[in-house]
Amino acid sequence: MTSNVSIERKPAIIAALAGGWVADAASLGLHWLYDSQRIHEVGGQSPEFLAPKADYFKGGFGYFAHGGKQSGDISHYGAATGVLTDSILASDGQLDIRDYQRRFRAFFGPGGHWQGYIDNPTRVTLNNLNTIEQNAIEQAQSGTTAKLTEKQKRILVQKVLPYTRRLSGDQLADPVRKAISLTYQEPEIQEAGVYLAETIDRHLLPESGADDMQLPAVSKLPPLVASYCGNDRLMEVTEAAVRVTNHNDEAVAWAKSAATLLDQLFQGKPMSAALETVKAEAPDRESLDNALSGSSLDAVKAGDNFGRTCYLHEAMPVIFHILSHATSYTEAVRANIHCGGDSCGRAWIIGPAMAALHGVGGERGIPLSWLARVTDAADILTDIERLVNSR
């Protein structure tokens, strides 16, 4: 772990990361229902942890995306956050872009574990990763000087791809040679295969994301901020991680704002101070100023004013309004659901921010009963503790 925070802050950061998973799962049942009146009709004052049902969307504008999911399940946002968490854990607390890309592709791509909605950044990122790999193969084949038949070229590519998808640099040569030796004993063919593998490896690009400025750019950030909290490299690794799925300058700018906010709160700064720090560097300071104004929480009105969709210039002011006016974790999560629209995406900043402030239990923290309602809660919480407590 590269975080510079004190040991005393670790429980708050663990609670913060748990707060993201809980807020996401709590919001799933009414996610992408844009009609606030319909949300109140269905969920009343306690709209959390409803099992997703298409009937909820009848009589109100929205998009039902989570058929087959149950109460307590996470959205695709949570699934993507889990991929980045797994990568950081496997990389000794560091961001390893190639490892992250491989895990993302394996999890969301054909034959992967994810069953559910695929958003635009994920779909385009998967396509881009395939295109980047194919371009790298073509460049490697065009540069080889070995005299190979077309059949040999095809077989060599088939031999090396399983290794370039999970290894890089000096790790490649020995296993590639061994794999090729099962079919070709000639040293020149084996060396041609090693050249192909190493050349493909050099041409795989870290910026694989969609030209997209929606919430997937920021929803995955909590585990990354936890790993680099108080570290001078936080903005650098934030941009690198975001461009894996959202290769867009505005998305990066908003992501840096979100990462700064979480970093401040994870270090123990008051909410008001953290929001002011972020506002000074945000892409749209005026909208954030407006979001902070007023004396009472009105998330529905904030949605009316700023928008409820997945775009960051709509979501971030709504997030700021809720964070600056809510007095407890429960109030913030319910307000976010009542606002409507992309509640799950916003939950990944609102949940960690409020949990960093109020912790678990008590009148203001994450309700213990909510923690228990998240699907696979024990495994999720174990990974969170490993991420924050490891050195």
C-alpha cells in the first residue's frame, strides 16, 4: 500500500470503501428511474434495497437495466470497482495498468464472470482492447525477419497471445519458448515467436478507454484513492486508471476532482473544507457553487436543476449538493435514490464520502443491517480490509 495516512485513519477508510458497496447495492432497485414521483410511490421514505422489477418503471420515465438481479446485488459500477480492487491487491497495493486492463477484459469480456448490463465505456473499452491487440499483432508480424509460412505465423500468434495477455517484459521469453517448442523445435521459429510476443507487448497501449465523460470514470476511484491517499502520485495514477475506460480530458478532470474530495475526507478533513478544496480546481466551479447554496437538502430539486443522467457535469453538482446538506449516511443514500436517474453511479462518491465522515453504526454511520444486506458482503469486506491494512 502506498498510502501515507496514519494508522488511526485506517478504520475510517475501511468504512468509506464499505460505504460505496452498500450505497450501490441500496440504489440498484430503482436505478435509472428518472421520475422522482414514481420513486416515492414505489419506495416511499425507505427506497433502499428494493429488488429490481420492471413494474417499478411503469408509469414513469426510466430504463430498466437490471433484470435478474436480486436485492443486495451490485451494479456494473460495483463490478468494475471490484476489478480494480482485485488488480491493486494482486499488484502489492500499486496501480498496474496492464494488469488492470487484463482483468477488466477477462471479467467483462466473452467468457467472463459478469452477467448484467454493459455500459458504453465498458463496451467500447473491450472493443478498443481488441483493436489495440490486433494492431500490435500486425506491427509485430510486419517487423519480423524470420522466414515463416503463413501457417507458421498464425500458429505463432496463437501460441504467444495467452502470454502477452497476462505477462509482459522479461516475463515473456521463457514461457513463450516452451509453448512454441511443443509444436516447433527449430530455434529460429522459437526466437521468431519470442520476437512476436515482445513486440506485441511493446505496442499495447495504456489508454484503452472510450471517448466518454460519464460516471464510470469516477465510480471506481475509492479503492485507488485508499491505496494512494496522501501520496503525491494520486493525480497521476487517477488519470492513468481513468483513461483505461474513459479516454476523455473532461472525464479525467472530473475524476481528479472526485479523487481529491475522497483523499481529503480519507485523511480526516471536514466535509466543508474538502468540498471547498475541490471546487477551486473543478471543471465547472459555478455549478458546484450553486450546488452548495441553500440551507436544506433537496436532492429532487438538485436533479431538476443540474440533471440526473450519467454525465459527470450533471452528476457532480448533485453529489456536491447531497454531501453538503445531508447529516447522515442513511439520509444521503436515500436522498440520492429519491433524486432518481443514475443513483448507482453517484453512490460511489456519496457512499464513501459519508462513511469516511460518519463511519459504521450509530445515528449517522452506515447501518449495520445495511452492511449485512449486500450480496457476498463477507468477501467484499475481507478484500477491503486487505487493501487498507496491507503494507
